[in-house]
Amino acid sequence: MIGIELPTLNTNDSSYTLVEWLVSDGSRIKGEQPLAVVETSKASEEIESTGPGILHVLVDSGQDCTPGQVIAYLFESAEERDSYRTTSVTPAAQPPSSEAELNITKAARALADRHGLSDAELRALGRTVIRTADVEGLVRRAAPAPAAPERQLSKRQRAVGAVVTESMRTVPAAAAYAKVDAGPAEEVARRLSERTGSFVSLPVLLVKAVARRLAAHPLMFAALTDEGAVREAERAHVGVTMDAGRGLYTPVVHDAAQLDSDRIADLLTGFRSKAFRGTFQAAELTGANIMVAPHTTEGLILATPIVFPGQTCVVSVGAVDDQVVLDAAGTPRARRFVHLGLVYDHRVVNGGDAMAFLRDLKEELEAPAKLG
């Protein structure tokens, strides 16, 4: 008998939803193949079998499950499965007792306490596991009709809110900004786009520039440990914030320093498409040790994003701002500028380190020959 254990798919979630089984209970599995689809707050992921056997399902479709939970067994034969089913006695379902301990998620408990719901009211729902949606439904039924319609936040947006709240609670952040002449980088991006056919942009070159600074600025890519030390990264895995109107995603360009800028551009183009459709795989959203946050909407020149828990800093870039400046001879010239922002965990990074990192990024973008 082999247990199919649910892996950790998203470090920001404490539970997932088992959406569906791709094979039926009792089916013979011939080898490694997709068994079930599990949904996190960010993506859907297929869970594969670890080998051949007879499938015995432990968690039904639509149920919540947690990382490390065994959701099914694989038996060598139908006889072994039948023997297990005979000896594994499942007690008959009993109606919820007033003395029984409630199985309720932390978010659902917090919501119930906020609305003054009693345990008796929660037990009356008759749910095996009481989730936020169950409590929200109970609140709606108990409350008088609102004066104006309410809009419930999506599961994805609630997950974003949880990350933001944790960041604001745990990360003592500071910020710094640098003004960068964007003209040279824009020209390099234009030439690369024409030569490769990829959509190379200023954020693409910024991802490359950030990744190239790992050796010079290792603290920017480090993770603070519980022991008051930092764990430095061996490679630069750069996350990029994206919002295509269906929630915030943070896909990751893994080992970005080893990729050409046109390859990074192709990855970001694909990520934008997946952000619009909501079709990311879990592996595409995990592993970042630094974040780049483009805020390139016209007219938005400055942004101060959050530092994601488990990381040390995030680099933002605003939209290009056209300005008239005087050249060395005093002649007015049109120039194009962007502002880079750096938000950093002050427990790990000090102001001098932050200024040096921003200075290096500024120099790389203003002389971008090595970013091509």
C-alpha cells in the first residue's frame, strides 16, 4: 500500500481544494499518470501517481485538503484493497453533537467571531469542515437586507489580502528611488525586438539587470531565517507582478541571469496570457527570491509595492516620463526618464546597500550593452 501525499503547492496557502479526480475510485493505474486536480488560491495543479496499483480514494471531489495529507492509496491488487476496506472500519455518520469539536478554518473562525456567531449556529450548518463561504452564507441569511448590494471578494483576492497583511505585519520596510534616463534602454529594447521578433520592453531589461546583480548584492536576494540569519541564494529567480484584470499573479523567471533578454520577453508574454486566462501551474508561481513590480500605466511614475514574505526586496519601475532638460551647452533637449523604486526589509538591508543596488541598476539601464 502506497500513500498519495499532497505536496506543498503554494506556500501562501494552508489548505487547497480537491477539484476533481481524473480517474475513478478502484481504477487500475498503470504507472505515473495524472490522478487529480487540486486548486490553490493562485493556480490548478495535477497530482500524479507514484507508480502502478489500484486506486483507493480517501478525499472526495470538492473537499478541502492540506499539504502533507494522504488523499489516496495505491494497492498492489484488488484483493489487497478489498482486505483494507474490510478491516478499515468507518463509523457511521452521526449528527453533529453540541459537545463535538468544530472543524473550522482559521479565516472562517475569525469571520464568525467578528459577526458574533455561536458554535451552535455553526454546528447547525451540518458541514464536515466549515469554511469562509459557509460563514458568509450564514451571515447573509441572518442579516437584514443591506441598503446597498455587497460584492464578495474572490478567493484569489482574499489570498492577495492575506499576503499583503502578513507583509505589513512582519516586514519593517524602507524605500528608496532613483531617476533613470530610459532612452538608451528603450533603444536597445527596440533593436532587440526588431532582430528577434520578441516583445522586448524596459521591464524585460530590468528583470535581466536585476538578475545580473546577484553576485554584487547577495543580500537583495537573501531570505531572513527564524534564527536571525539570512539564507543567500545561489541563482537569481526573479518574480514579476502581473494583473490582467483577474487578480494579482507573481510568475517567476527562474535563473534569469542565464537567459537572453528575448527569452525573458517570451516568458513574460506567455505569463501575461496565462494571467488573463488564470491558467498558471504552481511551479510557475514559486521559487522567487526577488521581485520586480512594473507599474507602467501612463502617468504613473512612482510606486511603492510590498516586500513579499520570505523575500528581502522588490524593485518597481514606473511609466516613462518625457521631460525637457538642458544639455552641457545649455540647449533644451527632450529626454525620457523612469523612476526605479526599491522597497527593502530594513532588518537585512541598510540604506547604503540599497543606494548601491539602485545605483548599479541605474548604470546598467543607462549603459545597457550587456543586457542585449
